[in-house]
Amino acid sequence: MSLPPRLIPLLDQFDFARLRLRQRMAGPFVDSGNGTDVGVEALTDEEYLWEPVPGCWSVRRRVDGPGPQATVLTGVGDWGRDATPPPHPAPPPFTTIAWRLSHLSELMTLRADHTNGSHSLTRDDYRSSGDAASAIEAFDAGAAAWREALLAADDKALDTVGHSTYPHGSDPEDPFLDIVWWVNQEGSGTDSVKVTKSRLRSVVGRRFTRVAALGRALCARMFDMTT
């Protein structure tokens, strides 16, 4: 099946953001933006779980319980992601790389399932990773599943309201093309980066550049804990 022309630029945008994020996390290099490769060391477990300010939301061992202002650790397995039912804390907690990567990977995995899979997975089924290497693998799997869902979409699907039945967003009320655009914003937007930078500058030193670079790529929106 040939791709609908209006999907092609969105798929290209997704592929670019996916590759750039993975290179920033796993190395050994990333394109600087002008065609020059810049060396990148793989994300360490310490960086993955690093809490640069008090009160962070992160991924935690289930036996340790949720972090500050969180009431649950989502998912299954030994690790879970800090969360709480609405109303969410205001201001929102600062989120670690682990939290953001888990959020983004879960979002793609569940949306793929609710687009061309079983339409049954929930956050209770998702397994967050307690180490960086496993988290990158989970990101790869989620991104691959979401890309397969995109490749299966024709023009009719792009215009269909509720083509994705993902229950934690506006998917049941929006055309699929809008959802495709939204997922790209989750992966490559800049809203939370400005907050990330300004808040980190006041409390950290040499780690700022690396974590801020990952924040630019991860950017699971800090102000929307539900999508």
C-alpha cells in the first residue's frame, strides 16, 4: 500500500526525531545539525534515574513506593512510574529522564495497540524499566510498533475519528491525522524544554548540557500527565 501523501512529511518527522533521540541516548554519535557527527556516550543508569531537584517524579522500585506527591507507581513489574489520579499537582513535579522515557515509550506502545492491535492494553499492563539500556530497548519497541501503525493507515483511516482508541488522550474524539501530529509533538516539541533548562540552570553544574540535550529530544510534556 502506498502512503497517503499527507502522511509522508509526518512520518519523516517521526523518523528524524526517533533516530536523533536514540542517538542521544545510545550513541556513539549524533548529527550536530550541520552534518557533523558529534561523539555521544551511552546514557548511564545514574543519568537515567538522576533527580536534579527535590520532589522529582521518576521511575522507582515498587517496593519503595511512589515519590513525593505521587500516589501510585503505574504498570507491572518491579519498577513503576510516579503518578496520581486527577487533580494533578500544581505546579507539576519536575520529571526525570526515566519518567519521560517511560511515558513516551508507553504512549507509543499503547497507541499502537489501540490503532492496529488488540485495543486492550492499559497503563496497568506496561512495564517501566529500571535501567537505561532496558529503557532504550523499550523505546525502540514502542517506536517500531507505532511506526507499523502509521504504515497501515490509508487516507480513510487518517480522516477517521477514533481510528485510535487509546483511552488516555483525545484519540476517540479526533481524526487519526491529528493524533499522528500530536505524537510527533510529544517526541520533538519544545514546551517543556524551556522549563527544563531554566530550572536546571539554577541547581546543577556540569551535567546540565547532557540532560538538557536529552530533554530536548524526550520532551514528554510536563504539564500534561494524562496523554
